[in-house]
Amino acid sequence: MAPENLDKYELLICVTGGIAAYKVGTVVSSLVQKKAAVTVAMTDSATRLIGPPTFRALTGRAVHTDLWAQEISADVEHISLTDRADLVVVAPATANILAKMAAGIADDLVCTTLLAVEGPVLLAPAMNVRMWSNPATVHNVEILKQRGHILVGPESGWQACGHVGIGRMAEPQTIVRAIEEILAQRKPKAST
Ligand SMILES: Cc1cc2nc3c(=O)[nH]c(=O)nc-3n(C[C@H](O)[C@H](O)[C@H](O)COP(=O)(O)O)c2cc1C
């Protein structure tokens, strides 16, 4: 059964540069209201679509955007972020981040962090229908599933580009439910 309250759970939400990035504010706010401790990391492209101050205000925590930043902490951030997290979520997950994860690329904070995660990551893909059905993306998603990563969505419907089809990010409440279902099977790291 899903936990009603996410107290003691530590979540890392990686936001990548999809138009649905604005909806992740709702996901983060719901998690914080359920008492989860939430940290957000963003790619450069994501910061062009939604500002880090939004996530800083919603989480009460610094937002991580730069692999080389020294000012937030003296830790090696891409490792310490994954050490603490009970679950890492990528929402929205662009075609680009799926390709980088499948290939093991580590050239910015988000994909380097994702390469350092032990265990499954929850992915909420979001992209144009033609990007989603491109054989390259289909192949990358297959690789990620084989490695044990978990997908929520994408859903079918209206897309910001004006197309209708599969590729819409799962709705925020669907993503929160998927997070709760995964956490229900894990004890918080903080309590072990
Ligand atoms: C307005 C706008 C919206 C975009 N939306 C998406 C999207 O929903 N999904 C996607 O895969 N790429 C989308 N892109 C393209 C990505 O931002 C681009 O591939 C970028 O390199 C992704 O980088 P990241 O994965 O490091 O965030 C969009 C680009 C723009 C300019």
C-alpha cells in the first residue's frame, strides 16, 4: 500500500528541457505537502523553460544546475545527491536524456548524477509523438527498461507543438502516485 505520508523519504527530481517542465512544479509541491524532502536538479535547457527559483521556493532547498558549482556544498554533488536519495525521478525526461542515459553519457550535472545512481530511476518521458516513435528513442527506451528503469507515461493527447498523439508527460498526480507506489516497497535510507 502506498504511504500516506512521505516523511523521512528523500527524493531527487531531475528536470530536463521539455515543455512539460512547468507541470513538475505541481509534482514537487505535492511531494513536499506529503512531507517528503525534495531536491531538484535541472539541465541548462530546463532552466530556460522554468526558473530554478520556482523549485527553490517549492522545496526550500538549493537547486542544482552546475556540475562545477562550489558554492552549494563542498561535496562532490553528483555523488552526494544520489547517496541521499531514496528515489531519483526524471520529469520531464527528454529524448535527449533518454539517449544520454542509454549511452552512459556524463557531460552535465543531471546525466552525470543519473550515471551514479544505484538501482532503478523513475522516468516520465515527454516529447513530440514523432520523437517518441523515432526508432532511436524506441531503442533507447528498450535499453533503459532492460536495465530496470521504470517508466510512467507518456500519455496520448494534445501536444504543445499542435500534434495529437503519444508523448505527453503523465499527469502530475499520476507521477506522484507512481513515486508513492515505489516508495511503499522501500524503507527510507534515513531510517536504516
Ligand atoms: C520550447 C521547447 C520545448 C521543448 N520540448 C521538448 C520536449 O517536450 N521533449 C523533448 O524531448 N525535447 C524538447 N525540446 C528540445 C530539448 O530542449 C532539447 O533536445 C535539449 O537539448 C534537451 O536537453 P536536456 O535533455 O539536457 O534538457 C524542446 C525545446 C524547446 C525550445
